[in-house]
Amino acid sequence: MKNTELLDAALAALAPINTLPDWQQCKARYLGKKSHLTQSLQALKNLPPEERKEHAQALNQTKNALERLFEEHKKKLNLDQLQERLTDQRTDVTRPERCLSELGSLHPIVQVQTRIRQYFGALGFEMEEGPLVEHEAINFTALNTPEHHPARDESDTFYFDEHHLLRTQTSTVQIHGMRQRKAPMRLMSMGPVFRSDFSVRHTPMFHQLEGLIIDPSLHMGHLKRLLTDFLAWFFHQEQALIRFRPSFFPFTEPSAEVDMRCHHCHGQGCRTCSQSGWIELLGCGMVHPNVLKAGGIAPEHHQGLAFGLGLERLAMLYHNLSDIRLLFDNDVAYLKSFGVHTA
Amino acid sequence: MRYPVSWLLDWIAISDIPLPELAERLVFAGFELESLHEGPLDEALLDLKVTANRGDALSMLGLARDIAALYDRPCHDKLPEARTPTGVCPVALEASCCPVFHAALITLPEPAKRNPDWLVRRLTQAGMLSVHPMVDLLNHMMLGCGQPMHAYDADRIQGTLCVRESQEGELFETLQGQTLTLRAGHCVVADEVGVLALGGVIGGARAAVRPESTRILLEAAHFTPESIATTRRYNLHTEAAFRFARGVDPSLPGPALSAVLDQCQALHQAVCHAISVSGRVDPPTPLLLPHSAPQRYLGYAPDHHRVHTLFERLGAQVHNLSDHWHITPPSHRMDWQEEVDLIEEIARLIGYEHLPEEAPCLPMLPAPPSRQQLHIDQLQHHMAAQGFSQSIHYHFVDREQETFWGSLSHALAVRNPISEDKAVMRTQLLGSLLRTMVAHHNRQQHDVRLFELGTCYQGPQLPPTETQHWAFVMVGSRHPVQWGLPECALDFFDAKGVVTQIADVLRVPVSWEGLPEPAMTEQPPLWHPQHSAVVRHTTTQKPLGTVGALHPHWVQVLGLKAAPWLFEGSLAPWCVPQHAGIVVPERSPCMTRDLALWVPRTCAYAALQAAVTNEAPEWLKEVRLFDVFDSKNAPEGMIGMAVRLSAQAKERTLEDKDVDAMVAAVLQRLAKLGVVLRR
């Protein structure tokens, strides 16, 4: 019949069409004002009424079918075009990204300080600072190290004149802290200290941490627990692999040193730990009564716990570093490898 | 100190204890293990580091006492009684630094007769050199019981011996051949001619024993730690000085001398002609230790009987009273001065593993981070985010650096620096940063961004003023080399951008001005006068720092290819807390107008911006410079600039005529500066 022929013809005409303008042209030919179909529809009014209805129905059916055909083809055309756009400009995702500025870094010692501040800050320790150029009355005498004490011999101190020196330990801040406050108190101080020594494990300037708690009822067991908990957290361990052994400092009595199990040899003995299986980490003890008195605190009413450790030592153990001097060489590539982490 | 096991056995029975176990036990009693040598009896030894408070442990007897207390067994205190004085051998004591002096005069029938092999071997094992048979004998006794002693050739002593204070300028030649000019106040052993020995430290060459010496004067005396301390300046590190500095038992000279005389008689058939004793020592003061003290300090209460036995084994006299112990320290424990010293003995001998690990119960007092610290954290983070690596340099620097870029007259000099390049305390940070940058340059590393926060020291007074500074250096390309972006070197505005970013983060309002004319000085300043600026706090006008290029003179001297960009300022003014200015969002649309202008080169952008914004309606929100270009077509002395004006009114939509009027007014004001619209 004429109508199916029309549909077939339209299908055949559409087949090669793949652009929208061509499609529009084709649609105009079959469905437009001058198309055969439209003219047939218009010619309906010339037909006698009995024939009109039948012809109209057939023509409208054809028109609807054609319109459907064209719409479907258009949809397909759009999809094809979209598809082409998707495959056309494929981005090579493996090319380097745009980088307006490379990421810098925070110094590993600063990162250690931030972690420590987070931990002890949460325990209520006030952060204190003290002068770096000190009087020997504070650096030694107030810390129970009188003139004749052999510990003065061993400290390799830098002097400016007979009395002024670069502090050899952060314990000086204990004295300043105690004098500025009434007991009870919890203090912490971190900062540079200076000793005349230079090797793979020693630099003439390094950083120390000092912690001090003063309260009427403190004992050595508290100190042991405090340090055990801290070290376990710092090294991300369930339980800190440490040992707590007696030692001597002029400003604490009893005194202790804490060793960490050597991470290189797991306690078997190696060069890193001088064959002992342990690495010395920190010193601590109960504040000597003379030091409490020098800080204006009565030893009869209060007890103090104090602990100090080297931050470079901590950083070296945490990051498995072998040469402390690199921390002061400030090579950018080395520094960058530490990133900005403070957790 | 080395403790050969075979020698220790003289003083305490320890053959049943495996050496590693003994070493471990001693470590947990307060000694540090330097090394351990197992093996046959004549080779086995312990090398222990003894802490400065345990002078008493620097001998076989001393360590044996500790082992006795640790293992609850007796030690053989084998020293004989002090001999009674006899004959004539007077020694006058004229100084408090030497409270007691025992002397004995002996003759040797066979001068320099060799000591038996076992004695020489022991000394070698213990790490001491063999010197002279008499000296070796004394050293052997020193290592054995702890009393340092000295031998003089009695034939070279003129007149009577005395112990007195040295006089200023006295000369003294040590037996090591060093001649010292003594200060006043040292403790010296002297005869009528002069100084024979520096008491407790070292003997002199004049009366040193020689192979041919037959008459020997033996000295066993006590010298106080204070008197040893005065001789520190001479750097004489002797075994005797080491022990006296840490405290020797003041009642030891008599028994030690007696033991040595016994040995001289037995081994060398020496004849003793005279013994003298001068001075005396007070017995130790008893201490009271409350029964409640261990619980108070250690957190646990050991068995009373155990505490009693422990102190007895250590040599103390103990009386157990109703609520405390009455403890008389043995004369060798000079480190027992008060209650806490006794507590330490209990703690270390019973064992630190018994300390109860309990969390302390403390009042909940606030300790939030300080605002200053929060500001510092922000500054550090945002510098890192802008590509800078944080450095930490030594606080002591070389003099040259301070001369060039700091202020040498204000830089404190270290009296005993570790090296010449660390001789003075820094007054500024940039010097060290520059040096490190040069080191990178020499390694072909040309893209460097470093920043630092740290203390600077301003002298010359002591103590100096310590101020925290912060500083950065940057050199190289604006961006890392990459496809899609042209390579571009850093310029002033990159450095300005870094500082502005920090100012924004810390909410510090900053304003910028060029450097003043530099003073005519001998050497060029740090900063390039044309490409540097002073940063000021807009409100207080306080200087916040200086930013700019390194002066070309220094670029050349340091051998750099391109001028690095630098900043340094004091940290405190950056860390003042500020309030945020909160902006309420507007609903009305924002309109923009771009103005293309010719601007006289002499006109600073700040002046142009001020002319636009001053007297402008408050709905003129922003003026942004988005283009600057030089052109051949520019009028004489002019440079092309383009600014974008953004206008947004509260609660109403601006009409074109409002904006047009505003722009016309702006152009009128700009005309006064010589700024004209570009056609």
C-alpha cells in the first residue's frame, strides 16, 4: 500500500543520515509543509465525506508512524553524537597534575613537639618556656649541683662569662616555673639546650622536654605509670617495651633512667644499641628536696615528679634515623621526607 | 671501672652467681653496664659505669658491699685496724680541705723489687699501667678498697711535711712533666722548699719515687670534693682526683695504710720506721627514716625486717624504733644526707619492678594551649602549605655572618665555642638560611624554600634579650617545572604573596612601604634597596618585618645565579589575637566595570586604589588590578593598568546609572593623579 511504501522509503532515506541538519531536511521531505503526506492530508477536504474518514484515519496512522520513526532516529543520532564526544577527547589521566606549589614540610623536631604538646596538654600540663641564656645559679646551684659537684665537670657547658651560660638542660624551667606559681602544678617545657659535643649521636645544640608535677601525694609508682603510658602512645605500641632502672641525677632522688628496647635488633644486641639490646631514652625521678626549696616549695608538704628526654633521640627512634647531625643540616629533600604530619 | 671477677672474690663470694645474671642485677641496682667479659676466672670481668653519687663503689670492696646487700650475704671486710702512731714523722695540717692525713716512713732493702705477677696481672686487667713497684702496690690497694695513696721519695723531702693552701703564683712540676703556675687556695702537700703534690690529685716530679729510692714516705689522706673542684682548671684527670671528687670514705686512710704496710712487709721486706696521724674526722650523723616514708615516696611498704637487714648489709647501724628507723650511715656512704637518699637505697635494692604503676589523682586544672602557640601552629602549617620546608639551625653562628648581615657588636661571643664557625650567638635568622641556600645551590639544587622560627639573641649585655623571629628564603621557579604552565622565575610579588597569606591567616592587617634610603656604610646591606619593603601593622604602625631581594653584591659574593627572596621579622607582633570581620551575604546581584587606564609611572598603586575607594559609595565592594602592561603606544612616562570595580548594594539592585555615576566620579578623582582612561 502506499503507506507502508512510504514508511519503508523513509526508513531507507534515514539510514545514512548522521547529522542533525540532514535529519531536519529529511524530516521536512516526509513530514514538512511540501511533503506528500501533508499535501495528502490537505487534499482530504476535496474528497467526498464517506471516503474522507477512511482516508484520514489511514493518513494519520502513517503520519504518527513516520513521526515516531523520525523521533527514534533523532534519539539515536543524539546518542551517537554524545558517544562520539565521549570517545573523542579522551584525557590521558596518567599525565602529571597541575602543581602550583609543592607541599613543604614541618621540621621533625617540631612535629615531635606538637605530638607531645597534644598528649601532655590533654593531661593538664601547662606549657612553659624559659630563657636559653641562664645564670649558673639556676642551671646548676638551684638544681642541687653545687660548685664542687663532679656533675659540673661532666656537662661540657658553653660559657659567656663566669656566671652566664647556655642552658644545658630544660630543668632550669622547673625552677622558674615553681617560683612563679603556688603548688600544686603540672608543667612542661620544650626547647633548645646546649652542650659541647659533636658526633653521630650528639650535636652542640639539641632539644629537650621537661615535665614536672608537684602535688602533696605523688610517688615513684605514679612516675613509672605516666612514662609507660606516654611511651606506649608515642610509639604506637600496645605496651611500651621499656625498662625502668635506678640512676643518678643531682636534682632528683630517687632517680631512674628509662630504656627502650632496640628496634634494630629487637633486644638481641647490635651496633645501634652498643650490643646492650636497649637504647637509653629518658631520665626521671622524684624532685630533690633542695630543688623544691630552691623553687620556694616546702618538701614537707609536697612531692614532685620530674622527667626529661631528648627530642632528637625520640625522633631518631621514631623515624629510625641514624645520624643526628642531618637534623641540623636542613637539606630540603631530607626535610620534605618528613611531610607535615603531626599525628 | 673494671672489676675483675677474681679480684672481687677477695671481698665477696660470688662464684655461684652466673656473671650475666650478676651484671643484670647490678644494672637494676643503679650501675650501667659498659661491657661484660665471661670466660675463665682470670679473664672474667665486669666493666661498670658508676654514677657520680657512688664514689664509694669505685673499688672492689665498694661494689662487694652492694652485692652483699643485693644478695643478702656477708662481704669480707678484710682491712686491718689502723696502726698506732709511732716514731717521728710529723705532718702539719694547715688547711680544712684535708681533715686527716696518715703517713708512714719505710725503707726498702731492695729498691724497685718486682711485685708478684698476680698483682701486676690484676692491675692490667683493671686497666691500669704498671709504673713503679711501690706505686703499683698503692694503686692495687686503691682499686681494692678505694683509698687513693701516694708515695714520696723521703730523701727528697726537705724538712717537715705540711698540708696547706697554695699561694698565688707558686710553681709546681707534676710527675707527668707539666709545670703549673698555681692559683691561691688549692690544697697542697709541701715541704720547706715548696709544693710536693697537689693534694688528692697528682704528685710532683721533685719527690717522685725512682727505681733507686730506698726511703719512702707513704701518704693516705682524705681530701674533700670541694678542694678537688678548685683544680678543675688544670685538666688533670687522675684516678685519685676522680675518686676524691666523688667522695672517699674519710675513715679509710688508717686501715688502708695499715693494709699497705702489711703488704710492703710481706712482699718487699720493708721496714716501717714511723707512723703519724694528723687530724680527725667526725663520725657520720644519724638519720631518721619514718616507717611511713617508703609508702609515701614509693607507693609500697616493704617488710620492716627486710629494710632493717638491707641497711645492715650496706654497713649502717640500724635501730628499729616505734614509728621510725634510726640509721647511722657507714662512713663510706657520704651520699646519704637525708631521708630521700635512704628511700633510694630501699627502692633500688628491693627493685624498681616493685613500684606500683598507678595513675596519679590530680586536681582538674585547665591547661589549654596558649593563643600564641595556636598562632605559631597556624603560621607553620601555612608556610608548609605554601611549599616551604621548616629548618632548624644552630643558634651559634660564625662571626662573618653577623658582620655581613647581622650586628657583630650585639652578638654575644661564646667563651669556649665548639668551633670557630659557631663562635657567636645569632642576632638574626637569615644568615644561616642564606648559607644553607648556598649549600643547596652548590649541589645544583636551585629551587629552595625554607622557613624558620627561632630565638635570636641581642647583646652585648648579659643576659641578652631573647626574641623569637621568623624568616624565610625562596629562590627558583614560581611553580615546579611542568607541562601546561610556562616556566617563570620568582619575583617580589611572590614573596609579598607569602607574607600576605600568613597575614590573612593570622588576621594581621598589613601595609607596605619601600625601604628608606640606606645609610652610607662600608659594606652593602642585606636588602636590595629597590626591590624590598618594610611590612607594618596597619593599625599600630609597628614594623612586622622586611621582605625583599638579596642585595646584588651578596648574590655575587655568594655565587648565586638568581637573587633569592627573603623575609625576616619578629614573631610576637604576628601572634596578637584578632577578631574575624564576618561578612553578611548579599542577595542582590554584583555588577562589575572594567577600567583600562594609563597611569604615570611615578604613581604608586596604593595611591591609585585610595583615589578609587576614598569617597566612593559603600556599595563599591572591591577594586582589583587584573592587568599591567608596558606598551610602545603608551603616552610618555605612563604604564597601562586595568582594574575591575565590583559593586553590590545592600537589599537593592543597582542600576546602570548608579554605577555610571560612580565610575565618572572615580575617573575625576583619578585624573587628579594624572591617571587617564585608555581609548
